Amino acid sequence: MPASRLNLRHGPIEVGYVRPGMGEEMVTTTRDGEVCIVRLQREAKLNALSEQMAAQLIAAFGSGDVTGSRVVVLAGSAKAFSAGADLTEFTDPSPEETIRYYRGPGRIWELLPELPQPSIAAISGWAIGGGLELALSADLRVADETARFGLPEVSLGILPSAGGMSRLVRLLGTARAKQLILLGERFDAARALELGVVNRVVPEGEAETAALEWAQKLAEQPQAALQITRELIDRSAEMSLAGSLAAERLAQGMLAHSADSYRADR
Ligand code: COA
């Protein structure tokens, strides 16, 4: 279908390109040694992920602060990691628009997995819908006691299509994923830990400090081993056992000869 016949909600956004846009600064990056903190800071709207904010997030992930770091921590504010997609921008998109969305602003849910370095989500307050899906796209999740989670999409007549369904199934298994997605109930940090949605729960206000602590440890690991093992863990879930075993042994052979290997001291 010619582009002119599509009523494209997302205007001139092209595949592989999103305009950062001007105006309010909703995303910042800070370097702390080898660690980069990417912060969502649209607190008045509980970090609802508007298209402008998504464009800023995409730009942040392309910045030197992120590309030059060894570990990325994605943090929100005290009240919210993120309350999900910006509901004021919800329309009635056509199938073409939906696909175009996920190739444009909706790429934010693929940014962390596509990085070569590991990532940690530091969660305080609300992590709802697309906000929880963003946290699920990180390698590890640290929440404080104020964190509240939920996937309300099915109750809105849609589904968690920003990776929430696919990632939760892989993380928790089908029974627990169905429970959280189909019932759409909110749950707290203790329950998130029990289910395996988060890796660690810390006292109120300490999520970022705890995430930075882990990030520092990751930054100190031999980097080739860290990055290759992280990638193989992700790929392993989609491979046969025989294929995965072969891959880990091939990688072992390669890493044993890397500059960081214990063998390098010999
Ligand atoms: N999109 C756009 N704006 C949002 C938003 C979202 N997803 N979530 C919160 N906001 C805005 C509110 O409209 C409000 O703005 P206002 O002060 O200008 O009126 C502000 O953020 C604070 O939200 P509020 O609802 O007053 O906070 P709360 O503490 O009472 O409730 C939530 C928090 C998360 C339970 C509630 O905001 C909510 O249900 N949000 C929508 C979650 C959602 O459905 N996400 C999308 C899933 S697909």
C-alpha cells in the first residue's frame, strides 16, 4: 500500500530513525565510572512513555555515555519506574500503524537486550504495563519495597505486546505468566520476588544504590566472558540442549584464549 494512503499516526518517523524532539527533558544519562545510569524523569506523569520520551530514550541509548559504558542501569523516579505507555496518545491504530510504532518509538522495549553490555532496572513505585515490560527487557531487576507491578492490558482489551507476554513466559513459565497477564492483578515487591519477576528487593529508596552495587560488580568482571555468557544465556532458552551445550563449549574454547582469561597470566 502506498505510504500516502496510510493514515500514519507516527508522522515522519522512519524505520531506524526517531526524532529526539525538543522541549522537556524526560530522559537523562549520567556516567559513574564504567556504569551509565539512564534515568526516566517525567515524574509528574509517572514516567508514562510518550512518543517524545521514547525518542529521547532511543537517543540516550545511542549516546557516548551508554556506548562507552560496561553496564547500564535504567532508573525511574521515587514514585514510578514507569506507568507504561502514555494513555493520552492511545488511538485506534491500524495494523500498519502498530507495526510502524514498534519500528519507531516502540523500539524502546528492545534497546536493552540489543546492547552488548548487561543492564539492570532499578524500580521504585509503579512499574505498570509498558513500564513493567521495560523493566523486563533488562537483564536484572532490583526493586525497593514501594514497587508496585501489574499488566492491565487484557482488561483494556489489548495484550502486553511490548515483550511482556513473550518475556514473562520465558522468565516465569506459562502458568505464572497466564496468572499475571490474564488476571491483570497488581502485585507488590515481595510477591514480585517470590514469582521471580525481580531478582532482589531492598528497603525504600535503595533500589538505585543496590542496582549500582551490582552494576559495579558486573563492570569489574572480565568483559568478554560477561558479554558472551549473557548472550548465550539468552540464546540458550531458544536452542536445543545439544545446540546450547555445543555453543557453551565453543565459547569456552574461545574465552580461555581471551586476554581476560585466567590462562592469560601463564
Ligand atoms: N499515561 C498517561 N498519563 C499517565 C499514565 C499513563 N499511562 N499513568 C499516569 N498518568 C498521569 C495521570 O494522568 C496523572 O496526571 P495528572 O496529574 O496531570 O492528572 C499523573 O500521571 C499521576 O497519576 P495518578 O493516576 O494521579 O496517580 P495514582 O498514584 O493515583 O495512580 C496508577 C497510579 C499507576 C495506578 C495510575 O496512574 C494508572 O492506572 N495509570 C495508568 C496505567 C496504565 O494503564 N498503563 C498503560 C498500560 S497499557
